[in-house]
Amino acid sequence: MRQAIENTTHFLCRIEGGVATVALDRPERKNPLTFDSYGELRDWFRDLHYRDDVQAVVFASNGGNFSSGGDVHDIIGPLTRMNMKELLAFTRMTGDLVKAMVNCGKPVIAAIDGVCAGAGAIIAMCADLRIATPEAKVAFLFTRVGLAGCDMGACAILPRIIGQGRAAELLYTGRAMSAEEGAAWGFHNRLVAGDGLMDAARDMAERIAAGPNFAHMMTKTMLAQEWSMSIEQAIEAEAQAQAICMQTGDFERAYKAFVAREKPVFEGD
């Protein structure tokens, strides 16, 4: 299977079999984010919507940790010296990374090990699926640095995953959610041993990438858009989305395979 290494500067990226594996690359610092890595990740996920060589993404841990969030020296220090206009430009950029991940059209799987804090926790939160090790500790620790818990969409997205009361506790206190809590609360789809984390994430990504990828894009789009719809609007939107999917070649391939008692081979169109 051919593997391609993306020419990225501030994070690692390789593509193999329709699956892109990305990871922050400062393991000695527990993979903090910088202004540059925020921007490059945002642009990469924005462009992903138009790429045919990637059908699913694994956002991986590196060196035993997912991400420690914004770098104290490279981000938090400079933020204390910025004016309001500069600060708003930064907070909008970080929010744009979440928007880009939600709107990229490709399922994203977070493979979480060790520290997953601050903006790192947000990246995990806005993935479609999360697989974690028992050592994973997810902390929305914005209050620990004197900020509100309403960062990068946390107050909108986190309650939808784990419930309002649990989200409020994490966002007010900044305490770490253990792996066991994350699994029991529905944040993690599954817990696996550390040495099996990437195999499990890759297996899930490959199974998704082998499916009807245009339809997966529609599913991801509807999951995001229906947050702000009434039930009636959502039913109509899904009727239109499904009618579009019924015109794809994959729908016909699935029917012919069923008739022939074969496993369908999807091509994504």
C-alpha cells in the first residue's frame, strides 16, 4: 500500500490507503500548539474537503501524549501583551480550526494517550470518534489560566457529548476527566491498551474509508448542521441528503452486490 508523507511544517502527516494520520510533533513538550501549528492545521483541514486521496483522518498522539494545549511560552506569554484586536484575531483563528475540522467532509478519529489538555482537549472533542488508552487524561483547563471555559466551541459541543452537568463540572473546575469517566460518559467510543491504540484507530479509519465516502460526507454534514435545526427541518434536510445519495454509484453498487450475495466494493461516487 503506497504511503505518502505530506510536506507539512508544524505537524506530522502521512497518507496511506485513503487514511491521513496527523500528529503534533513536539513530544518532548507533550505536543503543545503554537500560532503556526494552529494556522497550518486550520488550513490543512479546510483544504481536506476538496481532496479525493483522503477519506478519513486519524489525529494521533505522539510520544505517549496527545497535546498539552497552547504553548505557555509561545502562545500564552505573547497573548498577555496583545491588544483586544490582536486577541480577537487569535481566538477567531483557534475557533476556525474547530470549524475546519467539523466542515472538512471526512470523519476524524482522535487517538488519545496521556495528556490531552486545553486546546488539545478541544481537538479531541471536535473529532467524530475518540479512542483512548487507560492513561488518557482529558482536561479543559482554561479556568486554570484565568480564562472562561467557553473556548473554541466547548460550551456548545461538550454538553452534547457528555451532558450539561458533566460538561459544566469540567469547564468550571478544569479538572481532568479520567479515561474511565470518559468512556462511561460517552466521550470515548472505546478504551484500548496503549500498545494497541494506533492499530485500533487505524482499523476504524480504514473501515470507514472503505465505505461509501460521499455518503459519509453527507452524514458528517448533517451531524453538524442539524444542531441548529428543528426536528421538522432535520427530517426534511435528511430527506434531501438521502435522495442525493440515492443517485450515487455506491448506492447502485450496494444493491447489485446484495442481489449477487457479494460484499459491496464502494468507490466513493
